[in-house]
Amino acid sequence: MSELEYFSTIALYSAMIVYAIAFVFYVVDLANRSGDASVAKQRSEGGVRAGADAASAAAATGGDASGGTATLLRAATGTSDRAGAKQPRSRALRIGFSLTVLAFAMHLAATVLRGIGAERVPWANMYEFALTATCAIVLIFLLVQFFVDLRFLGALITGLSVLFLGLTKINFYVEIVPLQPALDSYWLVIHILVAVLAVGFLTLSFGLSVLQLMQTRREVRIAAGEPGGMDFLASFPRAVRLEDLAYRLAIIGFVFWTFTLIAGSIWAERAWSRYWGWDTKEVWTFVIWVLYAGFIHARATRGWRGTRSAWLNVIAYAAVIFNFTIVNVFFKGLHAYSGL
């Protein structure tokens, strides 16, 4: 093991530890949200009783009962007059996000050192691709905060990062080796770069769709007069908002995945003198493209909204994970070097 490779490994282990600590703080934030929601629920129930009394009194005297009715409606839906207002960030959330930034810096250092040590781009095998892809996922998660606050996805992002990095480090780590001739092309850089960017956006979209399904279930139960459960979701955006965000991020990821297909075809022509050969990896890349195209088309033109849209997004992302894990490990083909 070279000195740079050694320092890359140390930086990676350090990043995983900090990601894990950040994950704990994100979970603490979710627990605090549940506690705050329980207190707010008790207050709202008091407001319901007060509103009901006010409505009854107003009806008895012929007065305006709209104030009491509005209180009842807000309590039934779990909303307030400040619904949609920016929620204050808890101390645990701020610490978790700060640790995520620190872990990302270590993660980026591990990736760059691996590349410098190899004197090439660090994505020639499964270990290096996982190293780069998870780095891209966290980077996009951090950059998105400048446009929309998605810090509530912190537990998902840090948890997946630790899981993916740990599994690939244990099962697929290899020392630095020279590139195979088929990989020695600048089209590899373009192909993998747009692929990891696509995976980053699609991962955020997946997380939002999962939360959308949970939030939808909660809202339906509340509308039916039943306990909603999962009180931490009370401080999250409504299901419609989560669906809209998931859709927008999926569109960006889909554009990058389209360029992944195009660059991969050009690279295949340079390496194997054909643009398309029905290799297993190529087929699954196309399947993923079709699934996301179907998701975007169905929602945009066929009116597929709500849980159907969310489940299709989840299934498409499951195909992404299947492509990277099962296809790379158990299927043979011209892309078998990705399992080195």
C-alpha cells in the first residue's frame, strides 16, 4: 500500500466515524421533533375544545362561529396559521449538519488522495465508484441547502453513506492498480462523472418519495379522525410539497442519467467498436432510464400523482441500487472489471 493510499484509507475511516456521529444527531433531532409535536398536539386539543365551546356559544347567540370552526379544521389537519413558515432548526440538527460538512471534507480528501495515488480518476472499480458516488451524494445534499432546506434528509444521507462505504470497504476494497485498456479513455471520465451526479440527485428524490408515502399515510389517518402516528412528520412539509420536490430532483437526475447513456455508448464504440451490445450492464442502465422516463411522463401527462407516483420513483431507485450491487457482482459481461 502506497503512502497516499494509506492516508486515503485513514481519511475514509475518519469520514465514516464522523458521518455516524452526525447520523446520531439527526436521529436526536427527529426524536425532538416527535416530542415537540406531542406537546403541540396537546395544545391543539385544548384549542379544539376552546374552539368548540366558542362555536357553540356563538351559534347559541347568533354570532360568528368561523373562528371556532377554523380552530377545529386546523387541529384536524395538524396545521396551524404558520403552516409553511420556516421551522427553527434545533441544536441537534445544526450540530448534525456541521458534522456532515466536516465528514464530507474528509470524504473528499480520501477520494482525491486515492486519485492522486493512482494517477487517474478514482472510479475504475466498485470500491472507487462507491467512494466517488457517495461523495457526490453528500455534496449535492449540501449544495441543495442553498436553494431549499432539506436538512431533514440528513439521517438518510449520512446513514446511506456509512452503509455503502462500510460494505464496499469490507467486500470490494482493492489496492491501486493500473487501468485496463478499455477504461483508459476520457469518455470514462465523462460517463462516470454524469452517472455519480445522477445518482446523487436520484438519491435525494428517493428519500423525499419515502417521506411522501409516510406523510400521506399520516394525513389520511388524521383526516379520518384517527391518530396519525409518526409525530416527527408534523414539522415536515406536506405530502404534496414533498412530491413536488421529489419530482423536480428526479428530472435533474434523469437528465444526467440520459447523458450517462449517451457517453457510455460513445465510450463503448471507442473501446469495443460498437455503440450498443446488449451487455447486462448496458441493459440495466437502459431499464433505469425507462423507469425514470415513465415516472416523469406519467406524472406530467397522465396525472399520476400521490402514492402511485412515489412508489414508481422508489422502484426506479431500487433498480439503480440493483444495477450497482447485484448486476456488478453476479452478472458477467464486458463490465465485469467493475467488480474488481
